[in-house]
Amino acid sequence: MGEHSAIQNLCAVHEGMTRYLIGGAWGFMDKSGKLVGEPRFDDAEDFSEGLAAVQVGKLWGFVNKSGDVVIAPAFESVGNFSHGLAAATRSGDGKSGYIDRTGQWVIAPSYQTVGPFQADTAMVSESYRNSLLIDQRGQVLKRFEAGLQVDEFPNAWGLYKAERDGARYLWRRGGERMPAPKQLAPYFNDIGDGDGLWLATQDQSNGDGSLWGAVDEQGHWVVPARFAELGVFQSGLAIARPAKDAANDKADTATLSGLIDRQGHFVQPARYQRIYRQPWGGYFAEYPDHGGLDIIGRDGNVLVSAETCRTLEEVSIEFPMEPKQWGAVKGCGQSWAFHAKAGMLHSRIAEPTAYASGTHLMLIRRPSEDGQDDGAEKAKGAAVQFDIFDTAGRRTVSSDDASMQGDQALTGQDDDVFLIPSGNTHAAREQQGALPLAVIIKDFEKVRVITRDGKVVTNPQWKYESSLLDYRYASGGKPVEGPLVVSTENGWGAIDGRGQWLVQPRYRRLSTFKDGVAFALDGKQWVLLERNGKSHALPEEGWQFKRVAPGVYMGDLRGDGDVQYIRFDMVTGQTTRVKLPVLAGYGDFHEGVASAQASDGQHWGLINDRGEWVVPPRFDGQFDAVVDEGDRLVGWRSTTYFKLGDSTESLYGWFSPQGQELAVPAYSAIDYDAEHGVLRLTKDGVLKGLMAPDGKLLLPAQYKDIQAAGDSYVLTGPTLYGLLDAHGEWSAPLAQVELSDLSNRPYQLKSRGADLVAFDIQGRQSTASAPQPIASGQEEPSQWWWPHTEHAYEDNETTVFYGFDFKERVRIPGQLPSYAAFSEGVVTFTPRGASRRVGEELALADSHGNVLGRYPYKEIGPMSDGFATFEQFAPRAPVGRKQAKKPSADDYEPRTRTGYLDRQGKVAIPPAFDRAESFSEGRAVVVAKDNIGMIDTHGKLVVHGAWMCGREPVILDAAGQVLWPTAAAKKKHC
């Protein structure tokens, strides 16, 4: 509390006692300020049933209210006494049981975890998810079903939260779901369907003692569970770390890994510190203590060993195309490349940089890349070295080829070679004929191209322009589009993959091709240019044209204040003037459709490229265009809003790319999984499902988790929650609702779509449309009510409090947050018409709706023991010229002072404190002048800390006399 206080910590009063921290040690005093013994403990807890837990070193014991140690510190941990017994954990083995007030074991320490006794019972567990209810003799009253996890500590209502994991299933798209093997790893992200095998463990706690193996879909063990760590099987191999061998327990071997086959046999022994599976299917395996690197192939055989070359290291692939499929290493004056189909490829280039397209890999060393002086390298005529390999393992072209010798050799820093990024999809392969494999630049002047069959082609017309480098990098790992745009003395043109002109070089400017079209400046006329060279003149009254649909372009219209855009159909040559709705621009179109807002400024719909509504504006939020990895439109996500308490929430739906509604807004999230081509659905914030982009529901949103594993999915049903009483009987039976916030009320509010539902500790559900009465025999104090603000920020702003039955209890003339609650019949609120600035105005009201007062306070705390803290701004003293030190920024900031209000809203204790805590048993902890103290209900100091002579921490009584340390009380001078 007080940053520089002599008393470092002072806690609330419990059973007439408080604990404090001073000089790094804990001690106790009673509520009158009388110290009980010396502060001598490393830690301490509150009193319970007349005893308090204390820590000395690493062990715990108990003291009484006289400060006497009645149970010597001998336990690893302890709980508070409850019904004459305290939970305790034995030092050494970590087993827990219960001790009596003499420290004797009443219930032997044989449990993994234990909770406090309430009445005559307590909840304990023998092992993971194996809960028991016992009596005070340690007799088992109830043994709960396996898999049911019960909290050992009851909630505020004396009930134990219980939960059971949902059932798990395996599912393949288009097939039926089937129960997952019971041994399947429950919590790990990467669990399998590698080669039809699933990672499994015999110990479902997944602790340090778990042993791992692999099972098939029927749950039969294929790889025995005898490994400390096991990776997913791929191509018949998996990374594995053996379990410790009790007969040969060596710390160094227990952390090493190897590769095993489907029978669980090591094909590469456990000798590696780390093993990384590579995109090409092989492995990089590091020896411990910098012992080098082995390169292991897909079959488990070592391709390049650390014994052969101790300096092997990975070469990162620059700007790789997706999916990544190449790897490279260097060392010992050479390099190697790897590919899933091509296998291992050798290169004599010592220090290469690597680039990958969808079909080829290039290893290149430029003279300036090895850290030597560029000028010296050029003077020596150092050559650019490169090798280009294809996926069949062939060296397509190399700097050693005859075509790269003589005056064609690349010998300087102004020479370069770069691959043109091309994809490996069917659509990308169709484009490969329109692009060369690579471009060669000589002296930043001459240009040559390498065809896909390895021929070097040149044309004396071609000249270098920096825009050629646009083809060097693939944006986001995506292929570029052909033909290749090149410059000549006569203008710009474009060539195909063989170096032949597709577009004759006569244009003043020419953009790169996208969607089969480029923008070209023909004299003074901008045209659209197809790959075959056919041109289409753009309307002169428009500018900054962009593609909005296949063959359709739209641009800004010059000089017309009413009509915004001009539409040009490249196929028909038709020109149309278009006016788009509010908040829609031609840059928002995807395949001829765009999100647009209506003139009311509130609702959204979809329009076509003529400005016509495809989907009328009836949605609350903007439509989101969802695209795949190739920027192709997958569909549109729609949004509606609804009020939930004092917050605004969203529900999402789904439309086809053309604007057909496939799913109405009913989900709290819809996310596109590009890797698997599905939409991931979330309902009510927790339940998961899957939908195809065409709207077909693959899996309803009823699962806790849906995890992709190869071509399969692991489905986990929702976790079920319930509440058990002290007799082990169900108060609230197992259901899909977790009741975790039950501190103020015996029920919890949760959202179900746009509806608010109240779930009580008996498991009942109450809604506005189907209200349930308060449970019979229960009184309903005001702290059980929940608020809802109507007409927020308006003149008639009102907060209505409701009960479990959704019936009105009281109205408050102002606003409260949704988490607000009455405390001791009083609640703080922001009154109508008050400024929203912090510290301007707050008010108090009672449970009858009577306003007790309005206050210029920054904050008013909850009522406790008949008092509520309040905090108000207090002006700082003016900063004068004569000061001992230069004022800091804090000296100019407004400070706050804290006091207390009574239940009638009157100031009971004036604001004289820097900070103040709530009252407990007639005492409250406060901070004044940066020192911690304790006051009574009249605001009088009972005890407080101080610094003697500015350096020694002391405790003073109400009269200012030193209580501790005793030696300080005898001092007369500093």
C-alpha cells in the first residue's frame, strides 16, 4: 500500500487479530494494537479457529493468539483450521492429509490434494481425476466416477464445482464420426493421424511420468507406450525420446532423441540434442555440445553426416513459395539442396543464398555477399556463381555452363540472376509458359532470360529497368503473372517464357500483368492490354481505373460532382456512369460485388458493379470479404448487433461470393481455415462447428474443440459442469454451463445468442420469456439483484435491478455497469445529467431506490461493516520558488484523499488519508503520509508505522509511543 511505509504490509482483521510485515518479517497484533510476540516469520496467514499458519524457512506450522508456536513448522504446506482439522502436506513425498490442533495426523497423508472440512466432510483426490468425499475419521463416504474432476475447495455457497470432459470422436469429411481411442492424447495440439497412427499415452495426466506410444483408430497399440516424448508419424518415421532407463539413468542420455519406425524401433539412435523435421520430408539433427549436424533423409538414412563435415549449417530459403518444399545446407566449402521428389542435390557453391520458386531452387553466391570489399572483388573479376535445380533433381542451368562463359560471364556487383516466382498449382503451371524461369542482369544494363528448359535467351533490344526487379519477389509467397514486361529503346513490351514478343514494344508505360490484363500508355491514351497484345482504350473522362469484376474496370470520374465513377466493360466496350451508395468505393469490389452502406448511415448490404443492391441494406455491420491464400473471394461475412446488458455484441452470418445468404447471423465467430478450406463456426463464444464455403453444414456448433489432424479431425464434445453439496449429492446436475462467478449471487447470468439466461446453484434456468421463481425458502437480499441500464446517456437514463425471476426490484435514476451489485443495501451509481469525467459526480442509493446523496467524488467503494470508502481530488499546495528540490511531474498532478461514508450517505470519517481499505471487525487499514496504519470506526489511529531517525522502521501506538522494536523505545537521541 504505502510504497515507503515502515510497516510494509498490514492485513484486515480476522478473529480479532491482524498480521503485519515489517523489516521483512511477519508478526501479529490484536485489534487494539497490542503486539503478540516478535515479527519473526517468513510468511503468515490469517487466524482461523484460534490458530494461524506461519512459515519458518520452507516449512509451515501454527501459532495461537498469544504468539506461541503450538504446532512446530514441519509441513510443506498447510491450510486453515476448519471444524478442528487442517489440511497439511508432508515434507518429502508431497502427500497430504489432516492434522489436529496438536499437529498429530488424524487422517494419514495419502492423498494427492485435499480441501477444507465443512460440516463433517471434505473433498480429496487420490490421483488425477479420482475424487473422494471423506469424513473426519478418513472414511470414504463417496467415490466419484472416473473422469469426474471435483474441486477440493467449495465456493461461497458451500458447493463443489465438478466437471467432466466431453466425449471425443474421430471424423473424416464426408464420413461418420467414430469414438476416438481412449488412449488418445487429450491436450496436445499435434496428436496425429500421421500414417494412420495417433499419439497416445497410458497416463492421462500427461505429467512428467507419462509414457507415449501410438494407436490405430480402433485403439490398438501399434507403437508401445515406452517413450518420454514422441512426435507425429510421417512417412513411417517419428521423432522420439526414450524414457529413462532405471538401470542406466544417465542425465545426458535421458534428454537425447532419435527416429523410430512404426514398430517402435530406433532407425537412428537417441543421440541428438534436437531433431527438426523439414518441409521436404527429411530431418536436421543436432548433436549435443555443438557436435555438428546430421542431415537425415525421408527414409531415415543419413545423407550428410557431421563426421563428413562438422561445419554444416542450414541455409534459409529467401522468399519461398508456398507450400515450402525445399531445404539447403552449407559447409566445408560446398552446399547441398533437398527436395521431397528430387532427393539430395550437390552444389560446389560454398556460401550460397537460396531462393525457391514453386518449381525450382537457386543457390547463388554474389561477390558482395561474403563480407569482402566490393571494389576489390570487382577488380579481381570475381564471378557470380549459381546453380538452378528443378524438382526432378536436374541442374537446369549453372554459371559453369558454356552459355555463361566469356563475355557472358557475370563478374561484378552490377550483375545478378533471380528466379521468377511461379507456383506449383494447376493454374500456376498453365501460366508458366508465359514467364521465363529466371532473369539475368549484366552491368545493370543488359537483360537475358533463362527458359524453363535451361536455355539462355537474349535480345539486343532488351534493356534493364529497375521495375524488372518487381518480378524478383513473390508477395506473400504468391506467384507472379506473365508475360514478362521488358523495356526497349522503342518502348515497353512483354515476352513469353521463350523470350518471344507477346506484346510488341511500343508503349510508353506498361504495368505488370494481373488477372490477364495490364495497364499501358499508348501515346497519350491509357489502354487495357491482354496477354495476346489486344488493347482496349479506357474512357478518357475517367482515371485511376481498377478491376472490379472479370473484364470490368471502374475509375474515378473527372468533373462530375453527382456521378462518382465510370464503369468500363472490356469485353463489350460499353461505358456506364455509376453512382455508388455511401461508404462504398470501387476499391472495395471483389468479383463484381462490394459491401455498401445505405443512405440512412446505419444499415449495410451488398451491391454489384452497377451500383445496384444485390443484398438490400438490412444488416447492422459492414460485410467482410473473406479471401483465400490466392486472394480469391470465398464469401462474405454478415454482421448484426444486439444489446447484452450494457454492451453491444455481434452475431455473424455467411453469404456466397455472388450475394446468396447461406447462413443467417447466429454465430459469435465465423473464421476461414484456408489450409483445410472450411469455415470454423463458434456459437455462444464456446461451441465449435464446421461449414463448407458453399453453406453446407459439416459439423453443427456443438463441440468444445475441433482439431485438424492430417485428413481427419478430432472432435471434443462440450465439457459438462455441475455443483455437488457437502454430502456429495448433485445440487446442479452436469450440464454445458460452467458456474464460476457465484461470489455475490446464488446464480450466474450468461448469454445464449441474443438472450440473457440466469443459471442458479440448483441447475435451474430462468429467462425473460420463461422466468423461474426464487427457490422456495430462500430470502433474497439486495446483493442478489442484477442491473440493466435503460436509455443510457439520455435524460431519462435509468438502471433497473432484477431478480432471478427477471422481475423488477428497484429503479435507480442513473447508470451502473453490468457487474455492479448492492452491498449492505447500498449501491454507487452515476446520476442522470452528471459529467462523465472521472471525479465529477457519483451518487448513493438504497435498496428502495432512495438517493442518499450526490458527491463530487472520484470513487465510492462497496459498503462494509457499515462504512464505504470514498476518494476525492484534493488540490496540491502551490509550488513556490523556494524549494529544497526541483518539483517532479507528480507535484503538479492532482492528488486524491480518502475517507468513509456511513450507510446514510453521510461523511463518517473525513478524507484525511492517502489510501484506505474496507472496514473489518471495526478496524480499517489506511495510509497517511506514506505510512501504513490502522484506525477505528471514529477514524482514530490505533497503531501506525514510522521511521525513527529517518532510517529505522518502528511501530507506534495511538499516543505515538514505540511498540516495536523494544530497543528503539529506549532511544532518546538519533
